Amino acid sequence: MRPLILALALLALAPLATPASSQACVPRALPVLNPCAGSQRVSIAIVGDVLVHQALAWRGYARGFSTLWGAAEPVLRGADLAIANLEGPVAAGFTRDGRQVPDPGPVFDDRVYTDYPRFNYHPVLIRALREAGVDVVTTANNHALDRGALGADATLRALDAGGLAHVGTVPGGQDRWQALRLRTPVGSLSLIACTFGTNGLSDPRRQVPRCYDDRSALIALVRAEAARGAGVLVLPHWGQEYTLQPDRQQRGLARDLVAAGAMAVVGTHPHVPQPWAVERGPAGAVPVVYSTGNFIAAQPPLERATAQLAWLSICAGDRAPVVAGAGYVPLQMEFAGADPSLTLPVPGGDARQEAGRALLARLSPDRELTLRCR
């Protein structure tokens, strides 16, 4: 296992890329899940897929990615730890067929930097995510090998060079089951990421952890990290695209993860939000968010444009960190006019925002959070 340990004092990571004067927002109150052994809390904000389709790439490269997701930045900055799913490689100069050519720079040229079905992003995206307040990205998803094994390696090097922590894929030749270990004021946290598959692309160097194909190794890693007293956050990329309810595989794996000692399970991939559940396990009451939905994506239908930012408040438990409370902040991509961008729907918003909030409320009643900004 990689001995990667990040020392996280409260609010230690975000200031690396965030001016002290930047606005930050935090929830006013959270639904309570577990009792705590002390008053200290660590907050975690988790958003879904960073899916940079062509229309978003044009704007992000030309005008900055903050023009796309700026509405969410105060919430990401308000958390002690912010996590996003990086859906695709960041492999400078790699074409769709895996060849390396001169880098065209931060432009959507549809040769090196492309969108569906094989994504690839310029490394300026890494800096933009850090400046937005993102501290960690997951790289285990079905687009992880869109530039092959060498592209996966190039992505990890780019993340390391850009100072953005990551969990999921590994360099070729390493054990693909590795936890990202974090020290916090409430105890050790271990992040684990996996994916259902890689769109049929081969993984000859075993770089991508598979949630289902290697289930026993996943469960063993969760159990081992929990046994050492860590709060284990599992981030699976799973489920059926555009389906509002989790499938049987998701539900079964969620139960097994909770039974193995997971503190929380927060999923991505369906590109629509899916419900929350609360399961009982060794870590007490464990929130399972089957799908956050997208973070940014050019997918206009209401269900695909609506998402949730999962907010977890972590505290010290009797044996390991537990989730003290949890809820979501509504997110929605707006496509009116020429420029798509992310919004934070609030009560009294327009009809589309109200429809998105109503959708989330049906899926996960009584978990919407209101924000206090400073």
C-alpha cells in the first residue's frame, strides 16, 4: 500500500489555492447521524463528475473554468476537504489512439483535447480545480483509460505536479488497491475509490481498481483500514447511467462496504442524482449516497443537470472517526442563453431550479441544506 499521508490541520488544504478574502459558505445545520466523542469537527464536501464536454471546454479554456463552476466555489472553500471525480485523463499531448504529439495548448482541438467518447483535458484544469477549492480527485472511473495506460500514468504525474491529491488509479506496476490516508484533528481518514469498468478498454498494467470484478480485494482494504482505526470513505463509480434509482449491485456492494467498516459511501457515474440511504455497521449510522449526479457536464435534461453536493461532518467516535451529520446542497447546470454554467438552486428560484430541488427532495427527503456565507 502506498504510504501517502497528508497532514490536514483544520482548513489546511484550501488556502493553498484560495485567497484569504474569498467567500466561504457552510451549512447552517445538518441532520444528525452519530454521537461524537468530542466537539471537534472536520467537514467534507463531495461533488460528482467533472465531465468537460466540448461546449464547456471551449468556455473553460478561453475564459477560465471558474466561469463554469464559480457558484459552487464558496461551498467547496467552506469545507475542510473537498473531493471531485475527475472523469477522464489529463494527458498532455496524447491523441485518441495513444500517440504523443506536440501539445496544442489549452484548446479544444478535438484531437489531443477531446470529449465523448474518449475524453482528455489540458493540465490547466488541475490548477482550476485547486483554485476552486478542490483538494482531492478520484481517478477511478469508466474514462480512466481513455488515453491508455501511458495516458493514465501521465494523468497521475500531472496531478502530482499540480499539487492535487488523488485516489483511484495507480502507476503501472503498483498495487491497484491503495487508500489515500489523511490525518485530521478528529483522527485518521482513508479514502478508497473504484469503478465498475473502463468502457471495455483493456487494463494491461492493472492500474484501475474494479468495484465488482475485484470485490474481495476492495472489501479487504476497507476492513484493513477500519481495523487500524481510520474513518473509511469509499467513493465507487457504479450504477446505471441516467437511472434515478440504484441497482441491485449497488445496494449489495453498499451493504458489504458498510459491514466491512466504511464510515460513508458516496457514489458517482449515473449522471443523475440517486437517493441517500442510512445503513448500520461497525461505524454506526453510515450514509450511502448512491449518486451525487454530475458536477459539471453539458447534459441539459433536468435530471442530468440537477445534482447534489454531499456534505459530511466528521467527528471522533469511540474507536474511529464517524459521520456526525450529513446532507446535500443542490446544484444545477443552467443552459439558458449562450453560456452553460453551474448554479446553486435556492427556495424562490425560477421554475427549473424549483423542479430540480423538488426532484432531490423526492429522492432524499429532509436532507437539503441551507448555507451561511462569510
